[in-house]
Amino acid sequence: MSFGKVIDKKNTDLSKSIDKQKVPEHVAIIMDGNGRWAIKKGFPRSFGHNKGVSVLKEIIKVSKKLGCKVLTVYAFSTENWTRPIKEVDFLLNLFSEVLKNEIEEIHEELIKIKFIGDLTPFPDALKKRIYFSESLTKNNNKFLLNICINYGGRQEIVKVAKELALKSSSGEIKPSEVNEELFNSELLTQGIKDPELLIRTSGEKRISNFLLWQLAYSEIYISEVLWPDFNETEFLKAIIDYQSRDRRFGGIESSPNESFDDSHFSPQ
Ligand code: FPP
């Protein structure tokens, strides 16, 4: 993985449009469109996944350089098991190979890597690589890369509900003590700030069971570009669009002198 590349000429203008003070700390990405990209080019779907890895490497580098602190990517959903066995095997093997080939450089870049999801069904060899990578990078503090595999947002919420029910039945907590903070503390992303921005590629306008709890107030940016064609320019476009949003979290933006004018309403 090369982190030395500087922003190219085409991106210079875009990068100038970015407000460094308003860079999202946590960006989540649904990397969609690998298969379609490959098929369009007359290649097998695996070709798209391979290209997808190099795009991910570029986006890690760009987001880190920009000042983001956390990147969470959806690499394998709980629903992806329904794909043909050959594609599932290819993806699991790809995760393993990428970890083997890239972990040293990830570590050198002081990136902490964390896998989010139920790892139980994965082959032992992959699990071993995952545990090794997590343990090697656990004290790195420049950037956090969360890779969601065998992850589903609903499954995560059910897991939290079960943990809290167990704690409640054992008397460790009272049902009345269950609140958002306690719920957060049982999530797989426990301790990580919610994403300010979700990017989904390939034009699909769905959350697809990704981070259902954590995305409650995230801004959503849909890119029409298929993931293997996504790049620094497209990422910067997403950040610029995000920075143009007025984030109100359900409130309203008002100046201190402005009062609510209810003169148009005449109660019956
Ligand atoms: C979605 O495209 C992509 C995936 C299900 C796999 C994403 C995985 C990578 C980019 C590799 C990442 C590697 C590591 C180590 C994290 P799709 O297959 O659903 O494409 P389609 O919608 O066109 O069919």
C-alpha cells in the first residue's frame, strides 16, 4: 500500500474547496458495484473485487491525509453468504491475502484495524489473520479502519437487546436503566463516534442493513460511480457535498433574536 502519492493536478482545485475544520471524523462507506463494473468490462465479478481492494487502499490514504480519523467499510454483509459459493470463497480468500500482504504497511502507517461482525463462521486461517492484525495494530492511534464482515445492523441490535436482557434478568441492571448510552456500550462499535457521513457507491439508495443504529443522524451521499471507479476525486466530491449540508439533528437553525412566530395559527 503506497501512502506517499500526492493529490494530483485534477484534484488540486477540489482539495482547495475543502474546509479543513469541517472534515468528518468518521466516514462509513458501502462499497457497491464491484460485480457490475467487472461484468460491464467483460470480466468475471472477481476482477471487480480485486480492483475494489486497490480503491479501498487509495481511499484509506486520502481520508487519512484529509484528517478523517475513522473509516468504516462494509466488506461482507450477513446477506452475502447467499452468493454463489465460488464468489464467497473468493472474497474470504481475498480478505486473507490482503491482510497478509498489507498488514505491515498498515501498521507502519499507525493505522489500527478492527473487524466488526460475527467472525464465528469464517475459516480458522482467516480468523487467525484477523486476530493477528488486530493485535499487531491495537495501540496505533493515527487512524482507525473498521472492516465490517458478516455484519448486519439488525443482528447487531438484536445482540445488544439480548445482552441487556441478560444483564437485567441477572440483576446487574434494572430495566429502567436501559437508555441510549447503555445501548451504545453494547454495540460492536462501542467507543467509536457515530459516522457523520455515509457514502454509498453505484447509485443505490439503500442502507442495506449497515450500521442501522449508528447512522441515525449521518449525512448520506450517494455516488453514481461504481466502487472500482471510485477515487480521490469522487471522495473529495462527497466531502465537499457533506460540508455544504446544514446539520440540525432534528432541531432548527435560528438566530438568538429570532422567536417562534405563531401568529398564523389560531387555535379553534
Ligand atoms: C459490493 O459489490 C462489494 C462487496 C460485497 C465486496 C467488497 C469487498 C472489497 C472491496 C474488498 C475489500 C477487502 C478488504 C480486505 C476489506 P457487489 O459485488 O455487490 O457488486 P454488484 O452490486 O455490482 O453486484
